[in-house]
Amino acid sequence: MQYSNIKSQNLMVGSDYPLPSDLRPPALPHPRNTWELTGSNKGLFANIIQAVTEENLVPPLLCVQAALAVGALVLQNQFTVERPNDGKALPLSQLVIGIAESGERKSKIMDDFMAPVTAYLAAQEDKHTQAWQHYAEEQIVWEGTYKRLMSRRTNAFADRLAKGGNARMSKAANSLSLEQIEQALERLKKAKPILPKRASIGILSDATPQAIPKYIKERRISSLGIITPEGEEILTNGIKHKSSILNKGYSGEATQRFRVGEGDQSYNVPITTCIFVQPDVAVKAFGSPGAKMRGTGTLARALIAFPQTTQGNRPLQPPEGHQPVPIGTSRFAFRTLPVSLLNIKATKKRYRRWISKKLYQADHHLGEKRITLKLSREAKALWHQAFNECESNLRPGGRYAEFKDHASKLPDQWLRVAAIIHSYDQEPSDEISVNTLTSAIELVNVFSTEFQRLFPIMSEERKHHLAMQKYIGDKRQQCRYLPKKVVTSNGPIRPVSRANVVLDLMCQQQEIRLVPYPRHTQQGRPTKPIVVIDLFPLQPHSQWEFDQAVQQEYRLGQL
């Protein structure tokens, strides 16, 4: 991880007078889509990313995403981070979307980062299995007794109404008065079985928007993670059309929800989402005309990336005592991997201890107020500077002029990521340093660059051009020449004047050729010619196929 040089030379540490803004270097980095893991003073956050990257030879950005998501999951119900300008406490929850081809070892990455979490949760389930079985048995007995008492209470109340307020119940030996039944109900309510202890964190790999609130209520969790290396199911079963539940979980908003037949489904639980998907699934979920995730701001909140593949450069190391066999040609030579001195085994052991510690603290933090992490004085000044630079880039011609919704989420995202990195590397009682915030800004900048690369703002002319290219491409499978009237009448672009502009552009780029065919009136005078589109402009002319297109134009004119 490459740390910035913004240290004491940018701010007069110990002084009340920071350097003027025009003497400081820019706080926002230039657009870039790579994040360096090399550097000094690396902590657990960078080390575990490097360890998993080197061990599996996978894209580092996918490991960064997994580290941030798992960190947010184990921290979000214990900590918040203070926003400097208004003092609002922000949750640490994250929304992470990684896009990678099949064979990119997405499952292995997720398994490596999630292994300590799943092991801890499994141990907690085993530890309390008997208690839960006993609770289930007691609950069945309790519910049966409650129903019987309620039935008898109803009958007793009806009998009293029928016989008068001062009437007594039947003198049968086993009968109870209404007062006795109500007293029994009160005692039964006090004796209701208590839910045994369970881990405060829940994890789902697939769920519909309707099932998530029910899961939260039934499991009584205080932190939820929706984490899966194969996100096709969860992205195609309703989430993409009802992504507001992810937005609310990310923002930490309390949700008031009541449904007929379901009762009260309200909850106040932060939700961290980490989904890895293949490109075709991502296109269907985020890029198709019916997809709503971008319009609702979900993608603007997400740390999204489609990193360059490592496939083709993942050689197996030879057995001990054997030399690697060289590949015959330079074309198939593997990239030389940098030699690392990182102790991967020790790093993963340290990571497991950190996860277990945070999960244990989370289970013993239930009901307590979340701890709010704060920036140091120097970090606050840097955050304000970065905020103002980001704001200025919203102007026409600025980097974020066409990405205003995305840019508005960046200042909060810097704080969330900084708090997660800080919790990996430092004690939560310490303030978040300027170096940590700088690293967070640099890292978020990488994901911001990826967002702008994956979701470019296309002009209307470009959209029309792409639509016409697709239409013409489909027609190429059917014929060589096509009357222009067919395209202007049945094509994807309306009105005709707009379609003409697109066709002229394609003609200039030699994608098609517009061939006029002279036409005359019955009196022999020239009139408006027929225009035929040559769909293969670089191929030799075919008079027979051209005549067929002309005849098609005449037939269209007779309809």
C-alpha cells in the first residue's frame, strides 16, 4: 500500500494555523484503477490483502473488496465514524460489487476472508444447539398452554356476558373463573421461554427483499451480511428491482415495516453487501433497460470494480528440488512476479485472531451504544480539503460533472473506508490518522475510477449510433442491400430526420454505403431517387441483389 506524503509538511502539527490551501498538494488523486500494495508501515489490512493475492494469484482489487466487506461486517454493530462537518455518526456498512470472469477464483477469495467468520458462527451454533432444542420444546408447550387459556378466557367472558356481570361461572369442579384465568395468563406470560444466546451477526448468500426483514426479526441479529461469490441468484430474484433495502442497510436507517399476515417487520440493523458476479450477470442486473439499481442510487454507493484478469499468469510452482521448465516462446512466458518477504501463514493467523476478537466483542456489545471513531485534527483538515475539491469537480467540465450522485457519496465513503482500515491496524480508542485517511481516499479513488469506466455517460447521439449499429448488424444476417425506407420506417431511431443523421455518420465511417437509384415520373422527368443501403460497403457490388432491394422499395411504395 502506497502511503501519501501528506504528513507534517502539509499541516503545521501542533499549531493552530494550517498551511494555506494554495500551498498544499491536491487531496484528490488523479484517476487510476490500480492500488499499490507495496510500501512501508503496512498494517494488517494491507498485509492480509497481499497474502491472499499472492497465495492465489488473483486480482488485488477483489481481495481489497473482500477485506473491506468482512471488516465492515464484524465492525458495523460496534462502531460508527463521525462526519467532521456536522458531527453525524455514519455506520461502517459497505456495499461492494466485484465483477470477474469465470475462473477468476472468486469463491477462493471469499472463502479465505470469510473462513474465520463462518468458523466462529459455526462454533457458536454448536455451543448453543442444546439450548435451542430445549427452547423449541418449551416454546411448543408454552404456545399450546397460551392458546388453551385464551380459549377458556373467551368462553368465560362470553358466559359472564350471557348470565350478567355478577353471575358466577359453572360450579363444575374443574372450572375457573374469569379472574383466575386472567391471573393464569399473567403468570404464563412471565414464564415465557427466553431465547437462548446466539451470535449477533447473520450471514445470507441468497435472499429476496421480503425474506431479509423476516430473517432479521427471527434471528434477532444486530448485524447482517449479504455475502456471496456467485451473485446471480440474489441479483435476479428481486433485489435488482427492490434495491432500496440495500440502500437503507448501507445508510443504517431504521426501517418501519408492517405487513398484513406478517405483522411488525421493522428493524434497525446495518447491512453490508458483498457480491461477486460474472460480467454477463452484471450487464443484466445493472445495464439492462429494466434494471433499476443505478436509478435508485445503489450503484452510486457501491465500491464496484471489474479488475484485469490474472488468468494466463498463474503458474504452478515446481515441486521442491525441481527447477521450473521454461516455456518455449516469449509469447507464452509468464510475467515475473515480485518476490515478497511477507509471511503468508503468520499473516493469515493474525487475521483469524483479529476476526475472532471482533466477533467476540460484537456478541458482548449487544444493547450498548456504538463507539464513534473520530478523525485527528490533521485528518479533519484533509477531509475538508478533499470535500471541497470533490465539490468543485461537479462544475461543468469537472471530473464528476456527469456523475453527481456518485460524487455526493464519496466524502462519506472516505470516512467509512478509513474507519475500517483504522480498525484493522490500530486500536479503536485512537483517532484516525491523516495517513489512514489518505490511504482511504486513494483506495476509494480507484473504485471511483472503475465506476466512471464501467458506467460512462453516453450522449444521445452515441446511444442512437449504437442502437442503429445493432439494427444494421441484425439485418446483415439477412441481406446485402436494404432500402433506406425500411430503416427509417421500422428502425430503432425516430423521427426520420434523426435516423438520417445517424445513417450519414455511419456512411462517413464506412460502416455502410448509401447508393442512390434514379427514379422518373411517368412523364420522364427525374424525381426523388430511391436510396439503398449497402450493408457491406467494402465488398464488390452485386447488381442482382441491388435490384432486389430496389424492387422491395417499389413494393413498399405500393402498400
